[in-house]
Amino acid sequence: MVRIAKKSDPQRIEDLKKKIRDSRYVDEAIQKIAQRLSSELIQTTQPRH
């Protein structure tokens, strides 16, 4: 199967570049990912009744 790339949006790319340079944004994003992973791990390790 051949995948065709979507056209890039220069404004969105610029916005993402700004966000990735912002340490607060990156810290919050990492925190959200960690919380979600922890929540999913807890759900999968709890015995089901």
C-alpha cells in the first residue's frame, strides 16, 4: 500500500515549533502522558470482578 502524505500546514508547523521550545509546555505534555499511562496501567493490573 502506498501512503500519500498530507500537505503540510506552515502555520501549524510554526505553532508546534514555538510550543516545543517552551519548557513549560513540554513539561505539561510529559506530565499528561505520564498520568495517562499510569491510569491505563492501573486499570490493566486491577483484578476484574
